[in-house]
Amino acid sequence: MLRKSVVTAAMGLVFIGSVLAPGVAQAAKPARVFVQVGKGLKDQQADETTCSDYAKGVPTPGMPPMVTTGGATAAAGAALATGFLAGLEEAKARRAGYERCMRARGYVKVALAPAEETALRGAKGQPAREAWFTAFLGQAELAQRVEAAKALIQDLPEVPSAPVSTDGLVLDLAQAKPAEGAVAEGGALLVVPASHLATARLTADYPVSNMLGINKRGETGAVFHAVARGPYSVQWCGPFLNNSIQGQITMIGCVEAAGDDFKVINSVGEAWLAGDLDVGGFPVDAPPKLEVSPTDLLGPVTLSLTLDKITKKGVRLKVSGERDGKTVTIWRGGGNFDAEGRLIVPLWTHRLTLARQDQGITVALAADGDGRNWWSTGTP
């Protein structure tokens, strides 16, 4: 989103000739613009640029790899369909990321009066739109309109920050146990105790459905856990019941803000730890009613950094949460050995040094991390 597009960015409007692209509010829903009391045009343009840049890096959840066995024509058709679907989901993810970023920076969407919307639509060219927006920010009743808009905001519960956390878990690296001796493929290189970042109990049923007529619900009393997937992306994940021809099935769903509304994204994993997300989601116009607990309602989880495979040049690794004999993988990666035959796995406040020994891998754990985590490990 270009810096010059402050008004169109704030409204979600994209003008293409005389056609107004999807994203502009329909007649039944007045157009709204992001504003913040005390912020002028130039400051808002800078924040929009920051949030736009952030949104470009927001991942699209659950897009599967293209697989086809129908020859070149089928592959081309699958690529076209997959590309189209990926484009739609990418646009949704970026727009939601942009809006989360703006909200996190203190901006609120204020609804325009019909005359204001007409005047903005009639402003031709960026200078005219900037002049309209500057006048809008200068109105005496702006603060009152912002407070009224804040009162209408529905949101998910806030999540505390933790310096050493990932995928909804807080790691106790002081109690981490590195492996002793050489580890073969499939063995654990490091075991770390962990607790949940935040948990909450659902105080009312939370039914959702999608356009395919698939219905499911979170039941009163179900426990959800918070997952921070980025600086402005927080989800609350928990069990949903889905009545199918096979009977009642429990699935994991993660609720996140999606613009002014919300969506529930299917996830692999268990009730105590959500894993990878599926593509798309169930749109819903309200968040779940969650009562955050001061204690961990789900209890401890053990994280294991496992040696998945030894390659010619390095290793492939994975991190999984383990509990009650079940596992949920939350990271896959790896890297190549350096000239000295070592590979460093960053662990926030610590570092794990891997070295090849015969047919296995040895490890050494040191409390000298630089703040990076295992996502910064190179890929083989």
C-alpha cells in the first residue's frame, strides 16, 4: 500500500477506473476510515506504510502444495485453480494483517455520514482525497466519534507477552535437558518443559458454519489456549464438535480477528496444542465468550527437538509438543554444518550446538543466545 493512498487504505477502497473493488462497504454498511485522535495526515501515512509492509509478510495459512497425476493439461489446470485460490487467501490474510497492525497502533475505524462518504467518493485525485482527510481529522467532534466507535469494537481477549514463547507455549529453558552422547535419527536432541501462554474457558456455546453448510460448535466449558503467531496475530484455539455421518467428531479450531469480523480456522493438533492451520476458515461476526484463567487450565507440555534425518551436509529437525502419548509438531527445519562441522540452533536466551559424531549427532547447550529462535536455523 503506497504512502500516498492514505484514504483508500483507511477505507479499504480500491478504485479501478470507475469500478469500486470488493472491500468497500455496501449501502447497508457505511464506509469507515481509520483515524487516531492527535495523529495528522503525515503520521498516519507513515503508520500505514509500516502496516502495509508488515502485511506483505503475513503468511497464508494452510495453502497445500499442488499435487496432480493427470499430465501437463491437468497440472496446468490445477496450477491455475490453486493460484486463484492462493491469491484470494493471500489477499484476505494481508488485509486482516494490515487491519490488526493499524488497530495495534491505536487506530479506530469511524463510520462516515452519507454526506462525508459522498464527498470522499467525489474527491478526484490523491491531493483532493488528502485535503478531504485533513479536514476530517480536524473536526471538533472527532474524539467523540472515536470513543463511540471504540464502544462497538468486539475483540478477542488480550494475551500476555513472554520473552521465550512460541506457538502458545512458554518454554522453561533453565530446565532444558540436552541429550547425552550421540543421538541417532529419530532421537531427541533436547527436551524442554513448557506451559501455556494463556488459557480461557468458553462461557457460552460458540456455533459456526461455512458456505458449504458444514456446522460445528465450541461447547460451553471447553478450554481454549492462546497462540501468538506474529507481532499482531493472536488466535484462541480449542475443541469444536462437528456432527457428521461418522458421528460426533472433535476438531481443533483457531479463532482470529479478520478485519471487523472473525474467522475460525481448522487446525491439526490436540486440544492442548494447535498445530498447522488449514486454508480458509469459517466466517463469524462475533468472537467467542472466553473467561481468561490466571492459571494454566491445560497443564504442562513437553517439547522435544528431534533429529529427523542426517543428510550429507547437515540435518533435518523438528519440534513437537508431547503429552499423554500424543505429539503435535510445531516446527520443521534444519541446516548444514559449517566448516568446523557444527550447526547452531538459536533458542532465544540459549544456543544448541550440534556436531556430527560417527553415525549420530552430539549437542551442547549454552546460555548465550542472541534472542533469535529455531526459525533462524538454516534450511538444508
